[in-house]
Amino acid sequence: MREGSDESHVVVIRRGVAKVSAGQSLISIRTAGDLVGEMAALDGAPRCATITMAGPGSVVMIPHDR
């Protein structure tokens, strides 16, 4: 997920670690079981952060309409 994009899906991290950043700043670290991207799905605004997997892992993408 990229900061500023207009995607509306959410992601559940099944395995691995992801970093959440905005600009040059690290906001948080997310791990297995965490949900990311929910704010854009709820309010329809562009993504406010970038989510990057920090290595191998797996995720489940859930479309906004589900």
C-alpha cells in the first residue's frame, strides 16, 4: 500500500512483519494477526501511510465491499 493512493481494500497480515511509514517517518510495526489499511476503507480518503513487508510473509486482501 502506498501513501496517497485511493485503494480501499484492507489487509490482514497472516505471517511476517510489516512497517507502517509516512514520508520519512516510521509510524509502527505490524505483525501476524494485524489488520492494516482500515482507515482508507472506512472513510474513503486516500491512504495516509505506506505499508511495506519487511521480509517474506503472507497476507489476505479483503475488498472494501466485503
